[in-house]
Amino acid sequence: MIPGEYVPAESYNELLPIAAASREYKRIQGDRVVDRLLSIIAAMGLEEQLGIRLLHKHNDTDCDELMVETAEIDDEGFCLSTRRLKCGEVADAVPNSWREVAGRFVPVEYSQRSLVNEDIPPDALQAALARIGAALRSTGTSNLLGPCLNYSASVSACAPTSSAALLEKTDFENVANVVRFVDRNSAEFTNSAKTKWHASYMIDGDGKKHWLTACNCFCSVFPSGGHEGTKTHRYNPSENE
């Protein structure tokens, strides 16, 4: 149902680092492109399943490795950790985001199946990707923006408050990207880049439905650029595999 057989590491390694991706997004006035892409998703009724992601990398992978996201409990509690796994070690994982390459969508990262909402009829997904791909090509943003699966209800249920958003940092020691729920008013968001958007609906005073864009995931960066690291994440493979 979800497109994307295992692919060479280049699909991930060719992505821009966060500082370069964020600069390029601002240069091209990326909010306009995101609005257009989310309009497509909302018009097709797939706003619960699909979102848009700023494509960027935290590290490089070897030719037989994939970046795979799993749920963990560490010293700070619930988190989502994306790390390098050998293709032979990947089980029950599905692509969670793609980049458009020459009219075809190529996976860049994967998630444990239970973490994402993949309940999309195949025909509807293919139709949405065709329209999204055309928009990406016409705006020249195929290497910067791409469709992604929204998180499942099991992830949303771990949010401590309704105002919490996901903040991503890098665990350099374990070569992993660590995402946690953080209150939107936290100073940790001061230096951060928007990385995921979803289309959600609101009802106005006349009872009419409108959709609005919302960013629900950010990447924490240093003021001078580059991923901000975390030293509190303690991943123990023997306890999680």
C-alpha cells in the first residue's frame, strides 16, 4: 500500500543538512509552497494521514543502512528515536517520508508501523502523490519538501498537554535523532526550524469549515546553524530489541 521498496542510501545522504535546508526554505518563501501542498492534501480528504516535511539529514548512512524510527522510553520518558539500522535488521517498518525524483517517490526514512497512520486507500494515495509530485516539480522543491505520514493516535496520546509540539535533537553518541514532546512556550523552541506541517480544519462562526496549516514538529538548531545535540538520551539496545 505504501510506496517504497528499500532503496540505496543516496536517497537520504543527498538531503541537505538542517541549516542549509532552513536557509533554502526561507529563500524560496517555502510557506507558500507548503500551503499549496497542504491544500492538495486537504482537498483530497487525506489530512489525517498525510503531511508535508522539510527534507533534511542528521548524518550519513552506509549503502546497506536505513534510518528507522522507533518509540523508546529513556531517562526523560517517551521519545521517538530515528537511527541507522542494517537492512536485514529492519522489521515491521514502513516508509514515513519521501522525496520526488524524476516523477517517482523514493523513501528517505522509515518508521515502526504502529507509529504512523498508513490507513490510506491505495488509489487515493497514488492520486495524492501524483498531484503533490506535480506541484513539487513546478515549484522546484523536490529536494527540499516531500510528503510524509502523520503520526498515529498512539503517538499523539503521549503528548503531556494539548499545546505540546515535537522537538527534534541529535544524539551524536548513538547517531540518532531524538524527538520529544515539549510545551510550545518552552525556550527550547527559540532556535528551531519547522520540519513538519499538517492540514487541520476549523469551523468559523457561521459553521463553515476552513482548513489551516499548522507546524507540529521542529528541529532544534544552534544559532549559527547545525543540529543541536542532546546528552540526556540513553539508548540501551538490549532493552529495546
